[in-house]
Amino acid sequence: MSNSADRDDVLGRARVRDTAELEAYYDDLAGFETGALWTVANDIEPWEPTPKSAPVLWRNADLRAQVLRAIDLVRPEDAGRRVVYLRNPKRREVSAACGWLFSGIQVMKAGERAGAHKHAASALRFIMEGQGAYTIVDGHKVELGARDFVLTPNGTWHEHGISEDGTTCMWQDGLDIPLTNALEANFYAVHPDDYQVTNLPANDSPMTYGGPGLRPAMDKWDKPYSPLLCYRWEPTYEALQNYAKVTDGSPFDGVKMDYVNPVTGGDPMLTMGASMQLLRPGEHTRAHRHTGNVIYQVAKGEGYSIVGGQRFDWKERDIFCVPPWVWHEHCNTQTGDDACLFSFNDFPVMKKLGFYAEQALEDNNGHQILIT
Amino acid sequence: MSNSADRDDVLGRARVRDTAELEAYYDDLAGFETGALWTVANDIEPWEPTPKSAPVLWRNADLRAQVLRAIDLVRPEDAGRRVVYLRNPKRREVSAACGWLFSGIQVMKAGERAGAHKHAASALRFIMEGQGAYTIVDGHKVELGARDFVLTPNGTWHEHGISEDGTTCMWQDGLDIPLTNALEANFYAVHPDDYQVTNLPANDSPMTYGGPGLRPAMDKWDKPYSPLLCYRWEPTYEALQNYAKVTDGSPFDGVKMDYVNPVTGGDPMLTMGASMQLLRPGEHTRAHRHTGNVIYQVAKGEGYSIVGGQRFDWKERDIFCVPPWVWHEHCNTQTGDDACLFSFNDFPVMKKLGFYAEQALEDNNGHQILIT
Amino acid sequence: MSNSADRDDVLGRARVRDTAELEAYYDDLAGFETGALWTVANDIEPWEPTPKSAPVLWRNADLRAQVLRAIDLVRPEDAGRRVVYLRNPKRREVSAACGWLFSGIQVMKAGERAGAHKHAASALRFIMEGQGAYTIVDGHKVELGARDFVLTPNGTWHEHGISEDGTTCMWQDGLDIPLTNALEANFYAVHPDDYQVTNLPANDSPMTYGGPGLRPAMDKWDKPYSPLLCYRWEPTYEALQNYAKVTDGSPFDGVKMDYVNPVTGGDPMLTMGASMQLLRPGEHTRAHRHTGNVIYQVAKGEGYSIVGGQRFDWKERDIFCVPPWVWHEHCNTQTGDDACLFSFNDFPVMKKLGFYAEQALEDNNGHQILIT
Amino acid sequence: MSNSADRDDVLGRARVRDTAELEAYYDDLAGFETGALWTVANDIEPWEPTPKSAPVLWRNADLRAQVLRAIDLVRPEDAGRRVVYLRNPKRREVSAACGWLFSGIQVMKAGERAGAHKHAASALRFIMEGQGAYTIVDGHKVELGARDFVLTPNGTWHEHGISEDGTTCMWQDGLDIPLTNALEANFYAVHPDDYQVTNLPANDSPMTYGGPGLRPAMDKWDKPYSPLLCYRWEPTYEALQNYAKVTDGSPFDGVKMDYVNPVTGGDPMLTMGASMQLLRPGEHTRAHRHTGNVIYQVAKGEGYSIVGGQRFDWKERDIFCVPPWVWHEHCNTQTGDDACLFSFNDFPVMKKLGFYAEQALEDNNGHQILIT
Ligand SMILES: [Fe+2]
Ligand SMILES: [Fe+2]
Ligand SMILES: [Fe+2]
Ligand SMILES: [Fe+2]
Ligand SMILES: [Fe+2]
Ligand SMILES: [Fe+2]
Ligand SMILES: [Fe+2]
Ligand SMILES: [Fe+2]
């Protein structure tokens, strides 16, 4: 009897031993599209979650060249979106990077434009490189710079492009497509005119909603996502630096800010959150674990993270994931500069449904033992 | 080229044709735990949801005898819970009755008692027959009668039993266990004392919170679920009859009331809702479809439902399910009496995440053509 | 120097002594529509509130005959409403019964009908006697019985009447008119057709929203007040009796329930709340005080209340008020029956603005010393 | 019969003519602390609000010298606060600047410090001139510069001072003291240690909460007011300029932003809101009126406002008020520069209680006729 079976040999767990009579009963039940709960109870009511995704590091050094190859291989008009997606080895069947989150790297070159569509899934982007990229969301055009964080919320018409005088641009996409599919709720439509026509001034969203502690007095925003569609890198990094001067930060995350909907102070979109965190020179956080999936991109600096006992060394534009209920800790190995990690997650799902749980590692002074 | 492939041959969809060069590229991508989005895009971004569960009718006439057999085959102390669960033929791998919802029929006899435990999954019950059943939720004991609707919310200690002078009792269980597992958020614990000890008066929950339009002035309830743990049949049926006198009802559902948390007016639990609906004598509703899973139990009367073009004839205590985005309509075939359908669903999940969608059938005067 | 002046002779209070130079300065300031804060600071920033209203008991034995006299003296068509209002001796200039709350007793006889109007002020009624009364609120007609609690929320068209086969009816009105005027926000309009025309079935509001723990599934109610316009006495009293079986109640209020908006669980209207409380045979509560004004009507039984050290003996249909921050306690002097107090208040105002405060009397075992 | 009396001679208004019999009745009613509603009904239910405050302009040119005189006349330790308050000629009895809002100008010189206290009333400040001012709110010290907007919310310990190397500083105070007193809810306490002792880094509040679209991930803020205690002028003015590039603005207010609690997107405090609005060169807005009181301070530029038909010419640091339901329009008379108006108001009170109403002037192309 295994260790787990031992633990299950208590009142309140299923511990029925099979008999011939029971086997016959089970056969009869199957004939009525039913089963005996006690034959599956301990499996479907585990003591705690066990990870269904692998921790993975995707190195920009590896991926960048592969992504660039796609430019000559497919056109956006044929591909829909020219994206190399991150395929978690344990989530291949749902095309997910981690859990129910999709992620990929999109590349476009100057003058290219991908048609407008909409879907029930929500999307976000984190800009990696290039000049001249823009996205248009329900008629609001936003010009994008490196390390900007951008929203294309569920149900909005959206399209991307690069201006004629721009350069080849790359960004990371994050979507809840696997979740939307799992919940059988995905809908898709292409724009009737292929592309949106708009008279709104460019960047009207960040220029209207990007002020601190302010809200346009005429504002009637009532959609379930943020009207601030683009969170610029510069004020974000400045805010982190200011905050770092007056806080010790979190033992698990260093100096961390969540991107929020300025109209509510809550999540920017219904199903996904995002954060930027700063690790001070040499800072090595303590390990914790929680439910929910997190996908990181290194925005600045270098260091490593230990995820599930495995060390992943990272530098700028590397991407890695932390599956649910897996211990993780972060280290900025630089002695003279801070490191910044962008991340997005499905915490809004976990929190709205009452499924968010968190635990600090007590042993070994809060640090994991590396698996060798 | 299939019909669906035709529809996908438009700007905004993936329509890249495989070439040897691309195949080589795909191989290279796989080596980096990546893939080309356009090879899966149309699959993971479908035009609309396609059902992953089958519509199923479970007849009480079939199930009752099978469930009763379990009394002699297993003891609650060994089974954890003596439950025959409903296994959707297309959801066997997750032990679900429909989508991400679990359901089963539990049976206990006089004097039996099942130990206390708790879990991150939420549970509800709808009482089918018998006298003397009770449940204890975080120390609050509730005595249960036929057609009462009962909550055991996420994270609460709970246990069930039948009083010594009771009779064999049966009820339907509904849980979000498959969802909780899919989201990797299930936790389980058995009570340290096996059973709860409580000094609270029996039925304190319905006697405190069961008044209409009233709230105890001292109330400080701040948990994310209803303090009203049991919704009795008699006032529910009376409310439906009153409401029926002043409403035409819904074209799709007849006279329908949702069970709500009286402290907020919202969902009784974070992940599941429940309703009771009344169909007038001879009423045949029009068809609609929506996202979210619904599992029905016939509380009163007889009739049929057409689900996805299939007719399912039902009578009291029969159970059937309606998967997401499948057309459905209901008919009370009795000419002299109303019929009542209890149902529970995962609409709270769909609505909180922005995934709820609904559509009325326009063709054929709102009625489905039966599949023959 | 008075006791209060002593207490003010500390750092943080104004304690500037007048001089000739200062007097000249004050004169100059007055010329610019200004003043020196320190000359009024201690007055406008008191240590705690001092009551501006007197505690008053209005006996039904006194008032009933006076109110009936009005039937022959004025017609509703000329009076607007045939109401004798309760005039607090210390609030005559604002026609208030207590603080910023208006209250009066309205009387109508069989077949009378008062025209429809609307106003920014909110109104409520508590029915005292008679058969056949009705009110129509935005087209929803409600038939009224003794001890029913009824809403006519801010901005709704409303009118009252007595059916031809009814009897002379009396009810207590409660309104926030003085508050609305103080805040310079009162608007008034008479109905363009004098009376509302409606095809809605009578009592559709309580028949739709009067079920416990239920909400019509089609409901789209989004107004800032309760769709349940009438809270019947019978289920209210039954709920209190049930609750009394499982609670010790409040030391200050006995067994008390607040009337709530069933769609939100919150206040029935934006500015006024209401409650029904039950005092067990012989129950004498402990004294407390709080901000906010409360006006009581005795719904059942007899007893007394001590308010600000004064004893007020009451029986059915007597009305009394408790001004802000005045100690009060209640006593049911009956040994064989419970007593019930209906009350309404402006707690929603106090709570929304952060002004609610409460204190228990510690001295003398929680009981006031009577002022002799 | 007056015009107003004419208007009241309709069904739905009181139009009872006095008779000897009625006079006798009124005398009897008075003996029972009651009255006949119809004798006061039209007064207490007016067709619309009539202003209880006068529009007033307080010129900095007048006030500054008077305020400075106070430095030599009183010490903060004796005055509590060295403030010259603005006394509306029609609100002298409640020491209000407009409606239920208090305002005054406070002055302190280098090295002065006023003791810590707290009260149920909320306070805000708008800095007019000087260097080295600071305020400490519940231990959070904020250093203040010209045109910063600062909060000292209800119930917080607060104190002000000027650093030893600072200069004489002046700021406008705004409080809801008259409202708090009218609602009989004011409480006051002096700090047990006279001054607060704190180890928190200076400006931790704006450095933590002053970033745009961001929220500290560790934040557990749950108080009913903003954790951002100081809104700096520079980012506010920058936000207005950005917003001006992408909006036409409001016809009544130009380009206007409300200061908000970044954690909720709502009002910064429970009872008072505040805004900064920019009028483009030469912009003359259209007139509107609304309930609620507004007190303005000119933050930048010059121009005039027409309030209730009276023209008030203003320049920097002038203060003026707009009483409820009085028409008002604003004009920037400068041709080469924008003008900015800071204002605070009691709109949160009006909106929470359902009393906010607004109307655009239709006549004369939206402009008032000056009263001559
Ligand atoms: Fe998309
Ligand atoms: Fe983490
Ligand atoms: Fe369970
Ligand atoms: Fe349905
Ligand atoms: Fe009225
Ligand atoms: Fe009280
Ligand atoms: Fe103060
Ligand atoms: Fe205005």
C-alpha cells in the first residue's frame, strides 16, 4: 500500500476494497451512465493540488531567431496572427503555456497590418522590441514602445500593425484562450470591414486615463475592463522606484505593483491580472506557493528563479512560467542594478471563484532545496 | 475542403498551407517547446462553442433501485459518502455529469452518520425522499425535507446523517469538483474530531435568515456565500405560485426564481447557482441556448424537454442535463397541474468571468426540429 | 470659567482671550465676509454631539381623535394630503418630528383618493388601522393591511386611496423632507394626469419579490431602492418569532430585524431604514446611544422606554422618538406576551457618510437613572 | 394672490383656506406637539430648491494681508488652528462658506507646529504659498508644495507644521464641519501625546499610491477614504494637458478631472470630492446648475465666472462659491494661456443620498443674462 493510500485509510476518505459483488455492481452502474463515487473519490478530492503543467524557461536567445524566421515563411494575412506560441510539454493538448493560459511571441515588420477581429477570450501584450507598433482596440489606437503593457479585452475589436517608418517589432501575447475553451465559451468574429476605421486621436486612452489619482469628470465608463489600454514602461518603472524608497517590499516578491483598472482599482480584465516587480541588487526572495498560473517575462536585468526545486537562470526578454501550488523564489544576481519581472496571471479567476490559496515555505529558512 | 474549412478561408483566420519548409520549421519549433500558432489557431479560436458533454436523462425508475443496492454493499464510514454518481458519457475522464459539474445520488439509512470533512469545492443538495435527514455545516444543523435545497459551501466543515427514528433518505448532490480540479485548486481535510460538536439550536440558519425582505439587525455576515443554508420547498413553491399570478414568465423558462443569498441578493455560492421553475399546465417554452452547464431534477409533475434536438420525457425525480450552447425547450404535458423543475448551474462562473452568452432560437417559431 | 471651558483649556482647542486689538481685528475680518476660526472653533467642533431634538411621546389616545376631526375639516383634494404631523418642540422651524425626519398621521375615508405626485424626498408608511387602503407607486398598486410597512421611494409617482367598500384608514407617514430641504435638494411635481393609470395586476410587487431567499430569474431591477414596496405584517411577525427561538437577541434591542431590499440585502431606500423588533415578556434591554434619529411606533403590546433619563409609557399605536446620541432602553411590561416596536431611522445617511457611532452604557449595570 | 400661490392652486398641492374653525383646530393640534401638514406643505415641499447661501468672491488681494496679521495676534497653540474662515453672509449661524461646507485660510510660519487632534469631520487643504509645510495624517508625513491637494480624512489623527528652514505658508482648508454638526455627528479628541511620533518615511503615501494605473501588490487598504493623501500639482497639471489634447471637454466645465481614491476609483473621502479643471485660452463655458455646494480656488490664470447672474472676476488664489441650483458659467479671459480652477464640493453626499440633479441652461445660447 502506497504512502498516499495509507493517508487515505481514515474516516472521511474512500477505503472500500473491491469484491466480486462490487465489481458486478459497478458493471451495472456503468450501464446507466453512472458510477460508484468511492471508486474515484480520493482521486477527484485530493488533499491538495498536484501540478498539471511543467515549469519551463523559454530563452530569448533561442526563440528570437525562430520567431524572426516566421517573417519570411508566412504573411499575417494568411496566418491570422504571426505568432510562435509557447507550448508547455504537459499542456500540449490545450496549446497552453501554463495551466489555462496561452502565450506566444508575435512578430511584424514595418508596414504590415493584421486584420481586425474579436473573441470572447481576453488578450494582453508586453512589448519586447522595435519601433512603430500600434494596436487599435474598439477604435482607440495606441502606439507601443518597449516594455509597455497593453490590453485587448474580451469582446473588443482589435488589430495590430507597424507603421511604414517603423522597424520589425516583437511582443509577447498572453491570452486566456485555453480557459475560454475549457469553459466552452469562446466566440470569434472577423471585422465586417477587415480593418477598423477611426477618427479618435491616437493614444486617447492613455492620455485620458493615464494620470495618477485622477478621473475624467465626464467619464461614464462602465465596461468590465480597464479604459486604460496601455500602461507605459516609464511611469511604471518610476512608480516602482518611488515605492522602493518607502517599503521593505514583500518577502516573496520584492517591490511589486499590480496593474489596475484606474476606474475601479481592480483587475484590468475579467480573467487576467498583470504585475511588474522590482528586485533590488542581490535580493533573493523567500519561497512561497499559491494557486493560479503565472507567466513571467524579464523586463530588466538578470538573475534566476527556483521553481519546484529547479533553478532557471534568466536575462532580459526570457520567459518562464510558475504552475499552481509549486514553490518558487526569485533572485537578482546583479550587485549594482535592480531587476524587473513583468508577469501575467489568472489570479482574477482564482479569487472570484474563491480558489486562491497561498502558503509560505517554512523549512530551510524559506528556501527550496535544489533538485539535483 | 470541408464546410468549416471554407468558412475559415478569410482574412482574420489561419489559412497557411503546409509546405516542406514549414514542416521543417515546425519541427524546429517543437524542439524549443513552441509551435506555430497558425497550425492550431482555428481550432483554439472556434467561431462558437461546440458541446463537450452529451445531453443525458437519468431516470429515477432506473437509478433508485441501483442506489438502494449500495446500502448493503458499502458503509458510509468506508465510502466516505455513499453516492452513485452521474457519469456523462463524454466526460468520464473528469467524473462529471455535465461540463465541469459533478452530480450524484446519495443514500443513507436511519441512524447512519458520515464523518465531517471540508474541501475547496462547493456542494449543494436537493432532497429526493425520506424523513429524518440532517446536515451540519460549520456547526449549524439543518433538518431536511423532500424538495428542500441545501448548501454546503466551499471551505465549510460538513457532515450528514439520518436520525435514529428516520427512514432511508436519498438526495441529489451537486458539486463543482471537476472545475476545482481543472483549476488545480482543490484541497481536502477530514475533521480532527471526526464529527462536529455543536450547541447551536437546530435550524438556526433558516430560522434566522428565512424571512422575506428581512435581515437580523445584529448580522455581521461577511462570508462569500449565503448564511441561509436551507431553502424550504413550501415557501419556495408558494412564492412561485404567487409570482405566477402576476407575471407572464419567461418565454424560455416559464415562471422561474433563482435561489439567492438573502444578505446580498446574489448567488448563494461562489461557483454555483440554483433555480426552481414552474411550467403551467400545458406550457411549452420556446428554445434558447446559452453558455454554462445546467443539471435539472424534476421536482413536481411530468413532461419533456428537447435538448439538442432530442426529446427527453421526464417525471418526478428524474434528472437531466443541458450542456453549454445546446438548444433546449421544456414542456409540461399535464393539462391540470403545474410542473416544477429544480436546477443547478455554473452560471456564476460564466458571469463573473464575462463568459455568459445567450441566444433565442428564431427559426420554426422558436422550436427545435427533432432529430430522428 | 465653566466646566466645559475648563475642558477646552488644552492644546488642540481654541483658548484665545479677547483683547481690544483682537476685537478690532474681528471687525476688520467681518468686513471681508470672514471671521477668526478660534472664536467659533470650540462651538463648531464639540467634543461630542448634543441633542437638538427633544424626546417626545405622541399617544394614540390623544392623537386619534384629533386626526379624525380632520376628515370633516379638509378634503384630500385641497390638503394635498390629509395629515396631522408630529412637531418636535425643538424642531418646529423645520417641521420635523426628530432631527431631519418628518412624520405624521394620515387619514382617509372610504372612496377617497388623493392625486399622484412625486418628489425628491423619500416616504414610507406604517399602517395603523382600517380596511381597503391602497397606494400606487409608479403604476404598482399595493393593498394595505394593518401593520404593513410600505415604501414610496424618492422620485416615484405615488398616490393613495381607500376602496369604496373600505373603512376609514389611518397610517403613519415617515419622510426625509427636512433633510432634503436642508440639503437644498427637494423637487416636486404633480402628475400630468392627476392620477396614474395602470394595467399591472394589484400587489404585483409583493407577489414578485416577497418570497424568502428567491429572486425572479428575469429580474433586471437596477433602481436605488427596493422593488419590494410592501412588507406584510404576518410574515414579518412570523420571522421574528422564528428568529426569537434561535437567538438571545441584542442586549439593547431584543430580537430585531431590519427591513431590506431583497435585491441587494441593503437599505430599502437611500436615506431611511426601518426595523421591527420584538421584546420578550418582561424583557428590559440595556441602554445604549448612537448617532441618527429613530421614530418608533408600537406595533404590539405595551411597556415603556427610557429616553434621555425620561420614562415614556407606551401601548399600541403610540409613537415616540429617540434623538441622536441620547441614551435609550426599552421594556416590555407584559408578563405573558411579546411586544413589538416598529421604527424608522436615518441610519443609511449616517452610515454612508461615515457618521454612525454607537456606545453602550457601562454604569449602573447598563441602565439609566431616571431624571426626577 | 402671488404667482407662486397661483402655481400652488392645483390638485396635489395644499390650498386650504383658513377658517375660524380651522384656526381652533390648529390651536388644539399645537397642544399635542402636532400641526396640520397642509399649513406648511407647500413650504416644505417646494417645486425646486431655492438658494440658502449667497454667491461670494473672496479676493486674495483682500484676504492675504488680513490672514498675515493673525501671525502676530495669535499662536497656533492657543488658537488650535490659526485660520481666517470664510463666512457666507447667509450662513453665519453655521459658520459655513457655502451650504454645509466650511472653508478658511490657514497660515503658519517657519518652525511652528500645531498639535494633533482628530474629529468626525473630514478636511482637505489646497496649498496657496510658501515652502516647508507638512502635514502628518495617522503617522504619514506629507511635505506640501504650492497647488498640492491634501487630505485629512474623518477620524484620522492629524497635525500641521512648517519646517525650521521653511517660509510662511498659507493654504485653504475645506471641511464638512457644518454638515457634521447639522447631522449631530461631530466628535473631537486631542492626541494623548499632543503630537504624533512616527517612524514612517516622509511622503510614503504619495510614493506608494501616486503611480498611474498601479497598486502595491501587498496593499490591504480597506478604509473608507483614499490612501493617497496628497495629489501633487505637477502630475495633475500634466494629466490635464494630456487630456486636453484628446477631448473637447465638457460644455460646462472645460477639461475637468476629479481627484479619486486610486484604490477604488471613487471619491477621495466620504463626504467631499474635489476637482481640477482647465479652461483653454478664451474658453467661455455654457451655464448649468446642479444640487450640491462648490467652493473654487483659482489655481492658475485669470478670468471670471457668472454665478446666479452676477459676474465675479478672479485671478490666482481668489476663492468663490457656487451654491446649490444656481446657474453658473466660467470664462478664461486670457488669450495666450490656460486657466485652472481647483474646487471642492459635497457631491459625494448628494450622490449617495440620491439628491444629485443637474440642468443645462437652454435659453440665450446657454448664457446667463447679467443682473444689473
Ligand atoms: Fe485576437
Ligand atoms: Fe508567487
Ligand atoms: Fe463534502
Ligand atoms: Fe436555459
Ligand atoms: Fe408624497
Ligand atoms: Fe438604539
Ligand atoms: Fe482638524
Ligand atoms: Fe457646475
